[in-house]
Amino acid sequence: MHQRDFMVWIVKIIVAWTVLFAIQIPLRKKGEASRRRQVFILKIILIPVAALAAVSFPSILSLRYDDAVMAVYIVLMGDAAADIVEYIIRRISCGRGKDRTLRHCVLPAAAILSAVFCLCIFLYGTANAGSVTVKKHTWKAEGLTQSHTFAFAADIHAGNAQSMDTLREFCRQVNSENPEFVILGGDITDELTSYDEMTAAYGILSELKAPVYFIYGNHDRQLKCDLVGGRTYSDEELADAVEGAGIQILSDEFAQVSHDLILLGREDASRSGDRKDWPELKNPYDGGALIVADHQPYDKAQLAVEVSALQLSGHTHAGQLWPLRFIYNVFGLPAYGEYEEPGTRLYVSAGESGWSMPLRTEARCEWELITLEPAD
């Protein structure tokens, strides 16, 4: 994020906190306990609403007013946490007969608690979004004659939620692990990435030493660009940058990455008119294990009939903002981690970065280092 945008975001957090705290001052008077509880419940309800508005789907809120929505989310989280601590202190003080003394300092104490929790959530969330870690997996696969280790990274959102410095650190980490190949699982850039940032990102990714394969996500081709004033690069310019970095694009295409390992890169579900149904995909290679890279993990029709050693997806960012991962799971949507499907193992990555502003209160940013071993 640009420094100027970062400072604007901080100012909006301060404004949101001031407004929320100010409208609650009358409720902190004696005899307003019932209303305080009602307001607390309202804040708990609004937290997931703000989180959904910020990161769950591209909209005018998440693209143009993402900093304001994130500011509201932080303030609601911090103030609700302060309410819980304040309630506990009140109960303890009442039990010891100190409630009268406490009432004289409740307003400044509540202000301090709320501000401290907001600051903690902001610092934790931005630190969590600004660091990238590797998560290692080892799985068995039928059809292999030898072990293979490769990297998978999705949802980088370069030039928006992730800085170029963090992208360079990611490339350094990958190169240090010396994988056989790398899969870029979509949303490497998005609607808020400029042309110069897009070309710079692929210039950095060209430093990856292993062969690299790329699939499209729902943001790479800036499908919601009308919400932010239009495109900053064309499909052709994107493809030129990807291929110019020595990266192979797979769009419903197969690639033989080893004599016993095949990779299928799927067209993203956001381009339903261009995406083939599973029965239409014809593997031209005989034998070996099949890996499927599909940006979104929601194609239930495909997962019902797909036969592969592994499907790798991203898109969800593991919810990114609490409590979205829980909400996704309640509705039966794969959010993060490993899922056993009838004919494959689905793994949904937390993503190498976040969507919208750089804030994560769910799982850390991560990329996967995967080892597939021959089945016994």
C-alpha cells in the first residue's frame, strides 16, 4: 500500500472510533445497562457484515471505499472487545462493593480500553498481512514413480494488498526451497493494480528459478474494473507480461511437468462462457498422477466427478477477516485447509496475500511447498 493511502486509512480509523465512542457516551450512564447490551449485540452483528462488505466479493465498498469499511471493521472489533473487558471489570467490582468508585472513572477507562484494543487489532492485522510464511505438506499419490516437490501460491494481489518488497521476499523464500516447479494459482494482480505495478510484479516473478505455471483468478483480468474507473491493462498486455516473465499460462490446458506428473490449469469460474465442463477436458498424456489447479474451490459439479491426485485452490484467503472462515464453513463452502472429495484431495490455500486493504485477522499469509510421494 502506498504511504499516503496508509495514512488516510489511519485517519479514517480514528474518525470511525471517535464517532462510535461518542454516540455511546449517553448509554454509559447509570440505568442504561439494557441499552448497552443491545448496542453490544448490534456491534457483534455488524462485525461480520463489515467483514463481508470488505473482502467477500468485489463491490463498490471493497474497491472504492475499502479503507473506510476496514476502518469500521477494526473499530467494531476493538470496541466490542473493550465492552467484554469492561463488563468483567464491572462484575468483579460489584462483587467487592466498589461499583460507586468505578462509575466515576468508567468513561475514561472505556475510552482507553477501546482505543487500546483497536490499536492491537490494527497492528496484529497489518503485521499478519505483511508477512508471508511457507506451509509444507506431504501427500501420497497414485501413479507416481518418484517423489516431486513443488510450490503453490495464490492471491498475491500485487500493487494492492501486497507490496513489491513482500513479493521479492516471497520469491527469495521459494528459490531457497528449490522446488521442481511453481504454480501461480490466480489473482496475482487485480482491479486496483496499475499497468506499471502489473509489469513490475511479473518482472519480480521472473526471478523464480524453477519453471512456473499460471492460472487465471477472478481478479487478474480486472473483471470489475467499471467500479474503479476502468481497466489499467488489457488481457493482451497481461498475457504478454506473464509470458514475458517466462511463465506458462494454462487455461483449461494440460502440461506434463514430469514423466509421471501432469498438471491441469483450469480457466476461472468467473469466465463461465470460456470454462469447459469437466467431461470436455481431454488429457493428452498417458499415465502418471494428475494435479488440478483451479482458483476457486466451489465447483461442486467438478468435484463430484473429478479424479485426480490433488486439486489446489485459493480465492478464499481463509476468510481473511474474523469470523468469515466460520461463516463459510457453516454454509458448506471450503474456506481453508484439506477436504476429502470423492475422487480427489482438495486443498484450499490461505493465500499469499489478502484482498482489499492489507489486514488479516484470520490465518496468516502463506504459500504451499508440497511433496507428492508414490503411493505404497
